[in-house]
Amino acid sequence: MGIQNAQAKARGTAKPAETRSEETGQEAGYQLDEQFDAFDTAVADSIVDLRGARIMQLVLTRIAGGDMGRIAPKMFKSFEAGTLATLGEQAKQLTEWHEKPLKALAPADKSKAS
């Protein structure tokens, strides 16, 4: 149950005020509770902002240092395996050719004779 639902439910089930002073006291209590809610939200937002920024700083520092964690290398290997499996024979032929080229390629700046 959300805090707003709990507050509404509490207002509906609260003991009915018998005097004007009780009514004033209950209303003051509800307003104070709402002020604490705003304070709690502000504190939570500040914690998220501060911790989020610090966490991102640490993450970027580690990635810049070459630390890819445990998941990223597995994802790269999976992507590589999937790509190679999809290309199949072509990937095998290219790999073999790069290891031992059978024919050298012509320089890119020379045009072919017609």
C-alpha cells in the first residue's frame, strides 16, 4: 500500500474529532505528516543523486582501466560465436585466407586494366 493510500485510509478511519481542538490537532498531524513525506522524498532524491553520481564515476573509472566486469566479456564471446556461426563457411574461408593468403591484393590506388 502506497503512503498516499495509507494516509487516506488513516483519515477515513481516524476517531472522529469530538471538539474543535481535536479536529485542529488531527489536521495539524496530517499536515506535519505530509511535511515529513516531502522531507523524506527530498532526502531520498539527494541520496539517489549523490550515490548515483558516485557509482557512475566508479563504473567509468573501472571501464577506462579495462575492467569489463564478468558479464560483458561473456556477452562479447556470445556475440562473436553467434556471428561466426551465422557466417559459417565464409568466416572460415576468410580466417584461412588471412592466415595464409593465396593471392596478394592489388594496391588500392592503381586502377585495373580493361
